[in-house]
Amino acid sequence: MKLYDTLEKKERLFKPLYDKTVKLYACGPTVYFYAHIGNMRTYISIDVLKRTLIHDKYKVKHVMNITDVGHNIGDGDVGEDKIKEEAKKEHRTAEEIIKFYTDSFMNDLKKLNIIKPDIISRASSNVEDMLKLIEILDEKGYLYRTNTGVYFDTSKVNEYGTLSGSSFEKLNKELKAGARVERPEGLKNITDFAVWRFSKPEEKEMVWDTKFGRGFPGWHIECSTMVMKFLGEQIDIHCGGADHISIHHSNEIAQSEAATGKKFVKYWFHGAFLIVDGKKMSKSLRNVYTIEDLEKKKFMPLSFRYLVLTVHYRNILNFTLDVLKSADDSLKALYVFISKTSAVKDGTGIDEEFIRVINSKRDEFFEKAYDDINIPIAITKMYEFINIVKKKALTKNEADYVIKIMLDFDEILGLDFNMHLNSEIPKEASKLIEEREIIRKARDFEKADRIREEIKKKYKIILEDTPEGTVWYKSSELY
């Protein structure tokens, strides 16, 4: 298996630190608002990486944080904490904001069939551990104080900025010239960042009294702390969006390696941006979509997952409603293929040449999946497999073998193929669907619609007629 490493800027043969165990950390959401589809693209990409590792017989320990304190408006250490700011707007407590948007995010993960991390930890639950890490950095001489907080001196790190392909000198020169990021007063270097910020006297929520002063942790120290607490000082894979490379992840590397003297991460895995209609998502352009927005437009969440899978994780994805509709149609056609193939009942023979050919396509699928998670090319191999199958009059034994391979593909794709097996719905519902198909072919559409409503009401199953055939969904999975 090969993975592209952002730090070394090339694909590398994947070899974990410890045999077949993979320690994987993913930056979680800042829970001050709904996650948008750009965020969810990153989590789908991480999920596919994890599924691929599991399929390749690795044991993955996956940790994800929930940022519920310390993440300010913008990338600089100035301005309000995002959660506190949202709490003011909504006239709610910070805790109410955190719970509401965390629940929303977890619900989105479920809708997108993303495997839940082994450990999900709120930043605010780990402040004591953060203070221990801050103390180590202070003792080693990496920190200094200003009137706004305690800061990390990036000039003391030899290779600061390497992750982004830059350097300490170049970054400071560029940031100073462009004034791209607003910074607090009293900094020694424009790239320095807060590990602890002092709170205002009137602040009551999410503040701690410590030897460093009354306040709250900086955003970057949170992830380093939780990595070390749950996975150790060195890990195999650190994941996140491309927007984290130049600041958040560069700062994680600086403080972690300064504290331990060890290489922090073996492989850095970053997903590219999602844009909408060729433009960056922004509230001012009114082009920000959430999973709930897509559901309101009658799209399945898994259709968005399918769309994400068709573009390599390191390439920009240009989202439009038209390409989502195409993905929706393609996924429904796959479900029809699954249901029709699993419904084959006759014959016990097996054509050995047929099995050899489809096995070769199966091997090609996983060969591409293991090559830097090249799922778009793997999907083309799946369709080559399907086209071969469609030309064959299958026996039941052959059909069962085809389904076995499709479910094997889905271990990585995560498109819930198993939910569309003919055996997965009640026999009574299956019989009604067959009767309805006969009635529909006789063009008695009024009666066919009545049966559709009966199935929906009685069995909570939604039927949809597509050019490929009729496909069904459990109603809770749709809208």
C-alpha cells in the first residue's frame, strides 16, 4: 500500500511504526455551527483511508477531537472564540452550542456511513493535560508571555513551515508584507502562536485558573495534547483538510517535536478543497451547503458520498447540483444492480472462466485502492466488473459470488450495498414489489402508486422507479 505524504511531497510505501497497528489522528470539527459539505468531504476521505487500511488487514486506532474551546475567528490569535461568539448570537450558553452542533455533526457522520472513531474527545476535557505540555515547552525555553497570552517562539524551531513547503524566514516575510493574518501585539515573530490565551474579566464559561494565568488553551496545543494522550508521542497518520497545512498542522509539528525531540507524524494525509460552481464556498455568495440542505433537495446523503469517491482526495472537487444528480442516478443504478443480482434464484453451475475474469477485475479494484487511495480509478474497475456480469446469464451460485465481491468493494466504498440485497427486506414487501412491477409494466400506474404508498406506510420502505429499474430505500435513510 502507498500513501502520499504531505511533508515529503511524494507517495511513500506505507509501513506503520508498529507491525500491523495504525495510530491515526483526525482533526475534528469546531462545533460552533453546522458542518458544510466541504468539511464532510474531508471526513469521507479519512473514512475511506481507514476502510482501506482495515481491508488490508491493519488494526486502526482512530482518535478525533471535538474543538469546543480556543478556536478564534480567523487563523490569528485575535478576536473572539468561535463558540463564545456563536453563543452570543444565538442567546445560548457555550455548552448548549457545543452539544447542539456536536450532535448535528455526529448525525451527519451516521448519514454518510462514516465509521465512528474509536475515541472522540472534547478539547475542554483535556485541559489539565494541555497545561502539562505547556509546562514542558516553558521549561525548555520555547514560550514567552505578552499581555494577551503565552506564545510559542517559532524562531527556535529549525524546520518551521516545512509541511507547507516554506520556511520560518519566508513565512514571516510573506505574512508581514501581505498582512494576511491579523496578529496580537507583542509578538516576537509574526508566525508565533498562542498556547494559552488570557480571558477577559467578564468571561465566565470555558476559562481556567492556572499558573500561566486565567484563560483558555490555544487551538493548536489541543490537538498535540490529545494525540500524545491517546496515541503516544509518535503516530502513523495525521489527517485533515488542506486548509490546516500552513498554520494548524505546522504549529502542531513545531510544539510536539519541541516537547518530545521525536518526529511527530510519519505520514501526513490531507484532503483537497471542495468548491461550489467553480467558486469558494462562502456565506456572502450563499453557496454553502450542508447535508441537511441536500436532503431537502431530495438527495440521499450517500449520493454525496458517492460523488466524493469519484474525485481523488488530493484533487479539488467542483460541486454542482447537476453533478450531484448524476451521482445520485449512478448510485441508484448500482443499488438496482445489487437487488436484481441478489434476486437470482435458479441454477447451481459455475463458469470457471467467468469467475477468473471477474476475479481479475476485483484484484484491479483493490490494486488501485491501495495506490494512494485512488478510488476514482478503482470505481472504473468496478464498472468494468459490472459490465462483464451484465452480459452473463447468471446462475444462483454465480450471482452469490458476484454479490460477495460487490460487498467486498463496499468495505472500502461504504455505500451500504448490503441494504439493497433482495434478502434485506421482508418477504411480504418483496412480493408486493414484484406484483407492482408487473402492474407497472401493464401501465396501470394508478394501482402501482397505491401499492407504493402501501409499502411506504406498512414497511417504511420508499420505492423509486429509475431507468435501470425500481430501487428501494429505508425511509429513515432518505429524507
